[in-house]
Amino acid sequence: MNTSNTPRYNIDTCAMLVEFNASVWTARKLDRSTTSEVVASKNAAAKDAARVNKHLLAGRTELDVITQAVNRARQYVYDSTAPWSDSGLRLLPNRNFMAFSAKMNEFDEEVAALVKSFVAIYPTLITAQAMALGDMFKRDDYPTANEIMTKFSFRVNYMPVPTSGDFRVDVGNEAQEELRRRLEELNSERIDHAMADVRKRLGEHLKRMSDRLTTDYVAGEAKSRRFHDSLVDGALELCDMCKTLNFTDDVELESARSTLEKLLVGVDPQDLRKNEPLRQDTKKAVDAILDKFSF
């Protein structure tokens, strides 16, 4: 898709920056004694030839559910925003702030409840691990009940997109103009990068659809490829996302996503599996979108 003629917009008036940080206790600990035993048993000359990390909660799933909840939140942030900087800042449309904020609050409450439940049974888990880890068990490997709470965090910060008009430094006028120019160029590059990311997501899903809707012929017999319902449902969700994340009102992106949306609205994934003509027609339409917009 052509991006060279992307018009410039005041991104600070239609979007904000989001910073999401979360941490979960890893429950991993380097076992130096066992590491030395393994290195020696393998006759390795280098002491750092191997590392044995103990899983302090081996066989338990209580920590996994917290990690999974955080991962769902992280995926939601990724799906609902576009990249802005290497530091992890993401670009969020202003019009989506209320829904995004409400959903992130739900994730925050879910994680907080899971952490609270985990901390409540934490002493019992440690006792149980004495048998699970055998001779590798060391009580000192485990944080205290007070310390364990600090191993979990969930934070969402919102901030405005910086603009050249906000630039205030104690330098000469010429230097200020140069700094403003550089910031404007940087913002333009980041907007282009954000839009390229949105186009890439749509293009990748279209290519995946084209592949999974292909009919193979083996010994003259038609064999349809397997796919999950998310091939269709995910495409419709992506169409909504592309509309929300079209920061620059990119005409080609809107045309591509609206064409795909019209194609799939009302389509049952099961019908695509059973109805060969429908599947072929849908694939042709998907391929036409790919060809027209050069994804």
C-alpha cells in the first residue's frame, strides 16, 4: 500500500500516549550448587557452561493464572494501540480512551484479585514445595510474605503527544527552531511507523485468510484447509481496529478495511467450511483486496 502521500495531521489533537508496565514474580532461582554438579558431571572446563534455574513453584498453577491475565492485558494494549517509540509508548486514539481505560481498569482489578488470592495461600505453597523440589528446596529462596507483594505490579499511564509548540529550552532562537524542526520530523516518522504497523496487521490477516481459504487438490479430490473461527471473527475485529487506529484518515486503508468488512459481515465460518463455492468466492475477494492495495 502506498504511504508516501500520507497527509500530515496534528496527531496531538486526536491521540494520546499510553505506557503500560506490569510485572509478575518469575518464581525462578539460580541453583548454584546443582549448576556446579552438572558442570562437573559433564567434565566441562568452563564453569559457566550450564545454568540450572529452579522453578520454585514447580507443579503449581496459581502463579500461571496471574501471568495469563497480565498477558491478556498486554495483548489488549497491543491490539488497541499503535507503536510510538522504542521505549514502549503506544499511540491511543482519543475517541477510544473511555473504552480503553474502562477495560484496563477491569484487567487491573482482575490481576489485583488474583494476586491477593495468591498471597493468601503463599505460605502454604512454600510448605508444599519442600516435597516437590526435594533436595533442591531452600526456604531462603522464597521472598517473605511482605516481600512477595512487591513482585507484582500493574500500571497504566496516559500522557499527551509532545509537540514542537511545547518546546521550551534556554537556548538561542536558531537552536530552538532546529530542535522544534527535529521534533516535528520525529513525530512525522512515528506517525508513519504507527500507520505502517496498522497496515501490516491488516495485510498479514488478509494473507492468512487467502492461505487458509485455499482448496488443495489431492489425486483429483478437493481438500479444504482447516481454519479456526477467528479467521473470520478476528478479521471483523481487525476491521474495527483499523477504523479506530486510522490516525491520518488514510483513504486506502479505510477502503481496504471497509471492503473486507462488507465481505465478511453475516458470513458464518462454518458455511465457509462446508460451502466450496462460497469459500472460493471469498478467497477471490480477499485476493482482490490484496492485489488492489498492494499489501
